[in-house]
Amino acid sequence: MTTHHDRGRRGDTTVLLIHGGLWEPGMDANRFWTVPGITAGIERAGFSVLAPNRLHQPPNWDAEVEHLAGMLPARPVVVVAGSNGCSVAIRLALTRPRQVARLLLGWPATAGDARVDSHTRASLSTLGASPGTVHALLAGQTVRGVTDTELATLSTPVAVLPAVPANAFHQRHTVDALRRLLPHSVELPGCPEPPRRDFQLHLDRFLAAVTAFADA
């Protein structure tokens, strides 16, 4: 049960939600976080929530970080990222470590898979991305936009939440690699990604995991 004391303390904590997607039209904060009930659920738990739209069709990941950085409050935030939003969240934590108190990587998008990258490359090109932009967005190792060496330097408390069931775009081995690179990280109970209809069956458990991590 959440007490009035808890609500007061949580009200001082801002949860920044970074939605998934990569250039595709219609994938925004509303579809990823608000429609599934996540934004309202975290607010009901007493937290302040910031759920901005990511930069539309960015040329690279650093441009996305700059876009979000200007919206951050003065005090550090708890970042909850989904899918390709994990790349933005990690780069934010690496470049602005004092502004990220805790980092939850949900359903991290799989990088370096030939079939997935081929599909994503074709999709980006169809949407008008230049070859340079496609390269910048797909480059990386375990996670797009960041090297494993960079990842291993993260000292921020990290939680990883897998896609269950796993799928081609959110593979289990990506979670396992993140856990190896970040031995201080914890794994939270997995579930489908929020845009999927079957996510609703897992909403309450997801909210409990997120709010407990944010509270820790």
C-alpha cells in the first residue's frame, strides 16, 4: 500500500519515459506509454512523470539526447526506456550522468542481427533516411548507438526488463549481454512491449516493478 508519506517523497522524483520506435510514423509517447496506461499508473503511484516525444526522424542518437536534455528538470530523474529508446537513454546516462539517478532498460532492441538490420535498413531508407543516417542509427554492438566499452562504464543503477515472449526485434541474448556488461544491474520480470495488446495482462506487474525500482 502507498502511504501519504510515500506519495510525498515520490512526488519529488521525476520518472522520464523514453518511448520506442525508430523513424516509423505513429510511434510516439502517447501510443507507447499513455494508451497502455503506464503514464497514469506511475502518476497514481505518486511520481511526477515526464513523457516527451522523441525527436522525429533524428539523424543520429546524439541529436535525440540533445532534444531530450533541454526538457530535464534540475534534479536527477529516473529514466525508463523502451525498445530503441534504450539507445537514447544509455547515451543520456553516459553524457549526463549527474542527471540520471537510475536507468531501466525495457525490451532492449537487438542490434547486430543481419536479418533485423536488413529489415530496419530498408524501412529507414523507404522513409527517406540517407545512407549516413542509416549507418549512424544502426551502428553499435549490444545496443545501437553505443559500444560495449562505453556500456561497461555505466555506474548508474540499472535494471533490465526483457521482452517475454522474446521476438526477432527484442531477443533474449541482448538482455543476457547487457547483464554481463553491467554486472551491477538487476533483471525485472519480463512482459510484452506496451504497444502489443497482450501487454494489458501484465500492466499491474509492470507498474509494480517500475515503481519499486524507482523507489529503491
